[in-house]
Amino acid sequence: MSYNSIVMSVKFQAVRGTHDLLPDQTAHFQQLEARARALFGQFGFHEIRTPTFEALELFHRSLGETTDIVEKEMYVFEDRGGRKLALRPEGTAGVVRAFIEHHLAQTNPVCKLFYIGPMFRAERPQAGRYREFWQIGAEYFGNPYPEADAELLLMVQTLYRALGLTDVQFKLNSLGDATCRPVYRRALTDYLEAEKPGLCEDCVRRMAKNPFRILDCKIDGPRLKNLPTIDSFWCGDCRIHFKAVTSLLEKAGGQYVFTPRLVRGLDYYTRTVFEVSTSSLGAQDPPSSASKEEGLASKQERSQGALAAGGRYDTLVKQIGGPDVPALGFALGSERTLDALKAAKTQPAASRGVLVFVAAQGEETVPAAFQLLQELRSNPQLGERHISVEGGFFQKKLGAQLTLADRLDARYCVIMGQDELEKGEITFRSLKESTQTRIPRQKLISHLLDVIPAEAGIQP
Ligand SMILES: [Zn+2]
Ligand SMILES: [Zn+2]
């Protein structure tokens, strides 16, 4: 085989577990992100952008060395300077690191940040799960009161309502704090010790490291009906905090389902945890032949139907070297949320705005037509109305240019011919109504602004 034929035979594809977002999909991502940005702004959150990779140690310290993400799912690498780095598997660690590094606690009496970006986890690829996936999340620093928990939950609920997703469940629980969680842990371990012979092999392994995970084991969870749950062990302060969060939610028209068995996969949560799920997305169990090691983490970290999750992490900032600042946050999966909207058939129509096509007839008109094209494209008023302008096929016959305009679904066509050029005019054709009129070239922009109303550009 010659060198050339080897080169020819290589067929590049997106790396396993990753996906391309084509224009039809990015339109939906943009709508989701725009909705989130606007709403988070109303709740007083401001955007932060942190790097997609951080020191590996940061994730060890924040997520906990024994969590599934850290043990099995991180993309870890060494750079040329021998530094141990990792692609971020979630957004909180980086935001907390930035919060500490830039002393935001000192300069911002209230620090509320949101982020939008890709995350990376080496999960076993399956429907709707990607190794590079997008999250939208928010972190709220410096408010220890139940009002902050309720506010964050209401923000998430308002977002899903605004998106038109009605089939949504908000599971809520409190994981207690340093006073009551150890007591609960002991009671749970004692109970499980007696049940050990009947536990599945994953749970036997989890018992020592993180017995809480057994609560949402699909095999043992439903079977062990008398498993003690955290709510019987809450200390006075945790009980008061939880009651306050639920009563605030009730008063503000929020919804929640108290789920005492809800535990999140990450070690850093204290008190409030929540998970947003929908039945629009069915269960996606990995096939039984799949590698257990890889499948396990998916089941635990991002349980079936889960769209978003979050909670309070009052000790995390201190734990990774910052001041003693309470915090809470959440993140939603963009792909999962858009899948749910699609399944519920409430996905808003993707829009590309209104298209105007510029055509020319005759070689002498080409420079003037090209100049017109540039003038329209650089006009900020047309830009604000999402009016896009196509052209640049002036070498083709006029008929071929108009056919192209039609195929591109252009709304209007601006034709520059020899006669138009001499008279300082253009022909303005409406392709939907098949009507045309001559107008002075100078009046073209104001004419376009007249015929394309402000909303039309956004909702064609
Ligand atoms: Zn189990
Ligand atoms: Zn407590």
C-alpha cells in the first residue's frame, strides 16, 4: 500500500463518548443557556469562567479520594512540566478554588456565581451520557441561612418551569452535619453488619468506605425496607434548618418531595441535598454484560432520569484551604435537560432568524453588490433583529442565484442589476409573497427594518 492510499483510508470520527453539536443542536443549547443566564441574573448571580483543567489534587481534596468520580472517571494527565492535572469532572471545585484565590469573600459581601461549560468524565458511553458533556451550575457563598437553600431550589424550579418542563420531581433531604452524621453512620453500619451476608457485592465493598451509598442501591435499597434513615438522627440545628427550608418553599409556591433515602455521590455535602428528576427520560440501565466498575459510577452519581442536583457544602471552602465560608450550589446537565424537553415535546423551535439574499446581474454590478452585502452585514440594527445576509454567488446566472436563495429559505432577495446600478436603486423581492418593487438603494436598510418587525427576526 502506498503512503497516499494509507492516508486516504483513515476515517476520522469524534472520540468515543464525545459528540458534535451541529447548528440545529447548538440553537437549542443557546436557548437553554440564554434562559438560564437571564433567570440567574434576576436571582443576583454573575457569571464566572474557570479553566477546564485544574491540579489533580484539587479534585482529590474537594470530591474525596474514595468517590467513584475520583477513583474511576477522571481524565488525569501530566503536562510537560510534570504537573499532575485533571480535566474537570464537575464545576464546583474550580469555582471554589477561584473564590479562594481571588479573595472574593473579602470584596463581595454576597458572592453568587454561575457557570456554563463542558465537563469531562470517563463514563461508559450510553444513550444521553457523554464523556464530554455540558453543565450549567451556580454556587452561592456566604449565606448559612435556610433562605439561601430555598432560594437556590426555587431558582432551579423557576428555570424548569420557564423551559416548559412540567413533569419534574424535586427530591429533597438533609444529610446532617458533623454533629449528627457520624451518629447516623454508626447506626447504619451496625444495621448493615447484620445484613452483610445478603448484600450485593458492590454494597459489601461500599460498606467500609461510604455506607450511605447503600441507601440508593437498586438491588439492596428496595429490599432493606427497615434501613435507618438520617431524619431520625438529625440534631436540633439540622432539624430546624430543614424545617425552615421546607416551610419557605411551601410559602413561596415551591415544590419538594421529602426523600430520606436521597444521598448524593459526593462527600462534600452538608445538610441540604436535592435532586431534580423527570420520568420523561426513562431508565437507562447499562446492559448486565457491561463492566461493573465503569457502570457503577454512572448509576450512583447521575441516577436515572436525573436532570440536576445540588446541595449545601458548608465545610468545603475551608477544606480546600479557604476561609470558613458556608456555601451551596447545584448543576444541571444541558444534554439531559434538552433530551427531557425533546421527550416531553416542549422543546422550543430552533431559530435561525430571517435571511436576506443579495443577488447581482451582470459582471459590472458585482463590486456594487458586494459592497451592499458588506454594508448590510455590518449594520448593527439588522444584527440586533437577527437578520442574516447571504450572497457572494454573483458569478452565477441570476436564475441560479435565486434558486439558491430559495433553497436557503431566504425571506427576501435584493437584486442589483445594470439598470438598478445606473439609477441608484435595487430590486426588492419578497420570496414568500412573490412580489417585487424597486426602491432607492439608500432606503434599503430602513425598508428592511420596516418589513421585518423586531420579533420576526427571532421567531421566523
Ligand atoms: Zn447493593
Ligand atoms: Zn446535625
